[in-house]
Amino acid sequence: MFGAALPLAERYTELLADAGVQRGLIGPREVPRLWERHVMNCAVVTELVPEGADVIDIGSGAGLPGVVLGLLRPDLSITLLEPLLRRTVFLEECVSLLGLENVAVRRGRAEDVRKELRADVVTARAVAPLPRLAGWALPLLRTGGSLLALKGEQAEAELAAARADLAEQRPCVADVIRVGHGKVVPATTVVRVTVTTASDPAASPRTRRAPGGRKKRGRKR
């Protein structure tokens, strides 16, 4: 699953088991199952992320799934968006220690950056109920972009209850997908909400690329 990125994944898992637990980002009981329940569970989401996408990981916390996507997919440009200082400090340390040049950490809330950042994909794991999460994520997406919300066994029921609310927020289509069949058990359940039209002509600006092909984002590190 990880290929050449396996050493980075191992180092990241060690960080989660050590500093992540000490700082309260990961519960001690999760350490024995960090690989299957957390790291691998997030890794299979790469199946849903298009090549070269701009990704914003909302409420990144300990970096799941944002850090995992970053180490597996150097073609992606990822922003780890997290409001709490102690978590952003941990994320900055992870990005530095793992040498993830395609990943930036931004302290803030989704509401704070909606006029500044745009993405092709927004990810979130265990952040908020779907209607509230969509309210944060959909304004950040370009037309055709998708929210990928990692959910549990009640994903279908949660989506069914939220459909009317989602439609009111922004024109979109939504479905439940399970990814990682044959790689993780159970397969990872994702609610995918895809924006179908722009809410206004300026809603989906493209960011400029800096010299060397990297995108200029105006983000703080």
C-alpha cells in the first residue's frame, strides 16, 4: 500500500504513538491499532483524490488523513487546517520531520479562510456532523470539487438526513463510497459531496503558480 513511502509512514506512526499520545491528540488505547484503524484507513482515500489536486484537510488534528495523503501523494498540494495551537505545533513538527514539501500547516477555521483558499478536494475525519461540516467545506471548493468525509457505519443514514440541508447550501450531488476493499477491513466509508455549479462567478479562482511550478497560496507556515 505504501511502497517507497513506507519509511515515512512508519516514522509518522511512531510520532503518533509518542508525541501524539503525550499531547492528547491520540488516545493511549489507540496505539496498538494505529496502523489498521488510523493510518491505513486514511491511506486508501487516495483512490478518490485526482492527480495534482489542491487539498484542504479541515480540522486536521493529528494529521489524519492530511499527513497520510501528503506522504503518499507528492503530486498533491495539501493544507492542514487546524484551529488549536497545540495541534498545529504537532503538525508543523510532523511536516518538518517527514520532509513533506507539498504540505503546509495553517492555524485557523474554515470560516476564516473561505475568501482566501480554494481547493479541488476537502477532507475531514471525525470533525462534525455532515450538515455542519458541509457548511465549512463547500464554500472552499471549486466547481466540480468534492468534500470527502470519512464516516462510520451510520454514513448512509447521516447522508439521508442531511440531503436537503446540503442542497440549500450549494448545488451538489452526494453519495457514500467504500474504498480500500482488499486492503483494509472493514473498507473505509466516505461520504462524497461534489459541487456541481459555482455559487457565483468568482467562487472558484485558480491559484497562481510560483517559480518552479509550486502554487502560491498566501498561506502561513
